[in-house]
Amino acid sequence: MAGLPLPEELAERARDILAGRVEPVPARDAATVVILRGGGRGPEVYLLRRKATMAFAAGAYVFPGGSVDPRDTDHAVAWAGPSPAEWGAVFNADERVARGLVCAAVRETFEESGVLLAGPGPGSVVADTTGDDWESDRLALIDRSLAFADFLAKRGLVLRSDLLKPWAHWITPEIEHRRFDTRFFAAVLPAGQRTRDVGGEADHVVWRRPAEAVELAHRGEIFLMPPTYQTLSELSAYADVAGALAAHREIVTIMPRAVEVEGEMRLMTS
């Protein structure tokens, strides 16, 4: 039987939504970035394990990402690479939303991994972000006391949207209490930079080959949400990072839905 069986609490909510007794929660715009690096046996991806106390996706292994901050749409953000209008065409979003998505992708990646897809000019990238001053700015971005545009301006940096590749578009099912309209990006770890255990919403970070992560999920040793699982499965087909980044991606919106099958509520992705 296709689909995932729903726990009773979500099954009841699904029935209420399907019957019109409950309104779905609006989905918030969000961005997620798959950071890739070359490995001896093929590409590796950076994964964070969300703390068990988190309200959303507790204990799951995820890619860096998060909601768009209203200030991410600021036109003051210094920009190099494909324009917000071009990104909007790719992700079927208006220019303002697209600007926010790309800025959120770069900002959240820095907040959750220490990797910064920005540089002093359109052809350069920051070589090292591990100093105490960088850490101070990272924490200020997390607590929202520092806007991303101001962070870039202070350091004389421009966002490198050309270092991002569009990968997918997932919307959280209507049955969930917290919902996100998430665009997935991929990016290679810039030369000289390195990820680090930055804490916050995660209690563990790791580099894994995509196929290895999928196998661990199959064995029940790690928990992957459907978008993460599918993305890793897709990436496992590539022998190297260059191949993954060169692949043509047609962005199709996926929103799993609840369907009743023989009296049982199941979550279907197609």
C-alpha cells in the first residue's frame, strides 16, 4: 500500500481538514541549502540533527535552512549573480519573495554551518569564517539583533547567488500544525571554508554520503523527513559534486496530502 500511515492525532486532524471543520495553517516561506563537498567515494552532504526538544522535526537529520526573515527582502542586500527576478522565474515566485528566499538561504547556511556564500566581489568568496568576530556576527544574526543586509555592508561583502543551484520545492502537508513553503538549493562548500558544530537548534552535525544516509534511514538508525530523504536519494545518483551541480532540475512543487485508504489515513507524495 502506498503512502505513510498517519498517527491517530494527525489522522483525526486530516479528517477535520478534509471535511472543512478545520482550516490549514498558512505555510511560511523558507529556504534550505544542501551543502556538498567532494569525498573519496563521491559527494558528501552536511547534515544537522535537530534537538529532541524542537517543536518541528525533532530528532530529524536535516540540511541547514529556516524561515525567511522579513528583512531578507531588503533591497540594500549587496548582490552578485542571477537576479531576484531570475530566481523568481525558477521558483514560480514574485521578485520580492525570491529575494527573500535567496537571502534566507545564504543567511541560514551561515547561521547553521558557518559557511558563507558571499565575498568581497562578484568573483570571490570569503576564505575563512572561524574567527571570534565572525562568531559574534553569526550569533547576532541568529538572535535577529543584526540584519543580513547590515552584516554584509559592515564587512563589505556581496551575496553570491551564483553559488546556489535550485533543487526542489516542497510545501508541508496541510495536516501539520507548523507549515513551510520551502525552496531547496544546493551549493558546494567554498574553498578554504569549513563547517563547524555551531549548536543552536542542532545537537549533532555530520558529513555523509547521500546513499549512506539513505541506508541508515532504511535501517532505522537515523530519522529523515520525506523531503530530505528524497533529496538524498536523488543526490546518490551522482558520482561527484560537479555532476550534481550540472544536472538539469525542473522545479515541481510537491505537497504531500492525506488520503483515506480502506479506512486508514495515509500521507501520499504523489
